[in-house]
Amino acid sequence: MTQPLNGITVLDFTTLLPGPLAALMLAEAGADVIKIERPGGEDMREGPPRWDGASINFGMLNRGKKSIQLDLKAKDAIARLRPLIEKADVLIEQFRPGVMERLGVGYDAIRKINPRIVYCSISGYGQKGPRSGEAGHDINYIASTGLLALSPGTQQSPTIPPALIADIAGGSFPAVMNILLGLRQRDLTGEGSYIDIAMTDAMFTFTWHALAMAAGGYGYPGPGEARLTGGSPRYQIYPTKDGKLVACGSLEPKFWASFLDAIGMTKDEVNEKDAEGAKARIASRIREQTADHWQPILAKADCCATIVASVEEALRDTQFADRGLFEHQLKGPSGATTMALPVPIAPGYRAKPGAVATAELGADDKLLG
Ligand SMILES: CC(C)(COP(=O)(O)OP(=O)(O)OC[C@H]1O[C@@H](n2cnc3c(N)ncnc32)[C@H](O)[C@@H]1OP(=O)(O)O)[C@@H](O)C(=O)NCCC(=O)NCCSC(=O)C(=O)O
């Protein structure tokens, strides 16, 4: 089976989540990814959750990649890496700006060896600027760009978002997208390029509604005040009698009318001009019944309202399972298998359902010169 990135070699110097996930997506689309780890492995240092005798974090994010261990500070490190640099199409790194240069593998040094390389740096704040050297994690990136402050209750009862938005949507996805652009540009010009991904950049794209409100003269919305951040009864989470939740996204008039009809309420009973009152009245109605009661009613009403599923329940939902997403397997050191992390490469581009891959630290050390 031919995949879009067959024949593309990626050198992956990344750690934690954003870069490893970006490279995993490239691997899933057929690229040959070689991950370079410090001896012993980055993810092995603080005793992360283990499975089958190995780090499950490492396995989940690095399946299907080749793995080499190398002390980049060793005198012969660059010489040993050189054959890989010469044949690589893509390099991804995710250290603090300046680290790769100090190690002797910054863009200028690599470009001299291989001018066709597409070199992608992922960082929090970008390669230049007053904050470029600041350490940070996802929470800091969504905090400093205004995104976190849009959440309901950020003052009274702050909540940690359930997903690493900056890491994945600000780091992994833009990295993959821009690497593909870099490869396309190389097809056109014959030359490689340098890509500076700042996870904070994309967070401003996520504040689009606040920016639109301000541009429209309505002012910047406060925490939970905007239509899609909790301000509207149409876009809300309502608890059921049995401790489950209804996620209501009945924004458009026709869906809102169907939702109210499905729960047995009228527009007159729900005065949207009093948003808090409307939310309370709907909440009290939804709380009268269980999720099992509401689920078929809301599904039949076709009104953009669904029951909030746990991860376990979602995995059992045939809608998702039938797409072959959960059929890829990760094989551990003893040969045991578990479900591999699904990544959003389209069916037809990704490996066939049922593919089994390993992730073994240092398994490919022989690739070094
Ligand atoms: C995550 C960090 C804050 C971690 O900071 P630090 O632990 O201080 O690491 P630095 O990147 O500054 O430096 C790494 C050091 O390791 C050395 N280093 C790295 N790899 C090697 C190998 N293979 N061999 C020898 N030495 C090595 C490198 O030379 C640096 O040393 P010296 O040269 O001696 O300095 C930073 O890496 C960073 O800002 N990265 C970009 C943004 C980012 O990834 N943020 C986290 C997203 S993940 C996330 O939010 C989450 O999962 O949670």
C-alpha cells in the first residue's frame, strides 16, 4: 500500500507531547521517522506510567518510529549523526530556543550539510522576542494569550481544560501542516526551509470569537460570557438526574426550537433575554430525568444535543469504532499488545486498520555512523 509520505525521512529530536505527536502523524502517513533520545530516554526519568515493562507514554507517542539513543553533547555526536542528516527530508526539534545551536545542530549548521531539509522548531513563544527563553507548559501558553481567561469561572472556580490545546492544536497540528507546506515548497524550488512554530501563535486563532466581538464594537467578553463559552442557554452543559450530562449545542433557531420541543418546554417558558434564568429553568427540566431517558429523545429531535460520554463509553460507540480508529496496535517488549493512540490521518492515507507497531528505545542505534 502506498502512503503519501512514503520515502520521506524525518529526524525527530522532540520530547514530551507536541513534537512526538507531530512526528507520529507523519509516521502514520508513511514517513520513516527516526527519534533521537538522550541515553536512557527523556520520558523514562520520572517514573511515568508503565505497561508491559516499558513507558506507556513513550510507546503511545512513538510507535512505528525508529529509535536511537545519543548523547548530543558527546564530541563525536555530530559526526555520528551526519549520515542521517544527509539523507533526512525533515527535522523536528522542540527545545528552548538556542539549545540546538549550542549542540551544533541548529538550522544554519544542518543546512550546510543538507540544504534540502525542512527544519521545524516548536517552542512556546517562538525563536525571538522577550519571552522566547521562558520555560512553559500548555497551561502557561493558554494563560498568557488570553484563551484561558475566557473559560467560565476562571475567577471563582478555575478549571483546567481537559485537553492540551496549545501542545496539540498550537504545536503538533501546525507543525505537521507547515512541514507539508515546506515539502511542497521544496518540490517547487528545490530548497529546504526553516519553520518557527510558536505554540502561543495559534492560541490567538482560538480567541477568534473574542476578537470578533471586540472588532464589532461589543467589547471583549469576560470569563464564560460569550455565546460559546457559557453565556447562552443554547450552548450549555446540563446535568441529568443520574449524574450524567447533556451537552447542548442547539444554536440555530431550528435546532433550538427542536431542543425545547424535545424537552417539553416552550419559548415563552425560556426567556433568553434572561440567560441565567433560562439556563436555570432548562437545568431543572433536564435534571428531572436520566441520561437514558433523554438520549433517544434528543437523538430523534436532531437538535445538536448529546449525552456527555466517558472515554470508555466513546471507545465502545460503533460510530467511532467502525472507522477503524482503534484497531491499530502497540506491541510491548514482551509481545503483548494494546490499543495504539489514534491520530487524525484520513482513512486511505493512514496505515491499514490492524497495523501492529512497536516503540523500543534504542532499537535502531545501529543507524548511527
Ligand atoms: C519544555 C522546556 C521548558 C524544558 O526546559 P528544560 O528542561 O530547561 O530544557 P531545554 O530545552 O532548555 O534544554 C534541554 C537540555 O537538554 C540537553 N539535551 C537534550 N537532548 C540531549 C541529548 N540527546 N543529549 C545530551 N543533551 C541533550 C540540551 O542540550 C539542553 O541542555 P543545555 O544546552 O545545557 O541547556 C523547554 O524545552 C522548552 O521551552 N521547550 C519548547 C516548548 C515546550 O516544549 N514546552 C512544553 C510543551 S509540552 C507540555 O506542555 C506538556 O507535555 O505538559
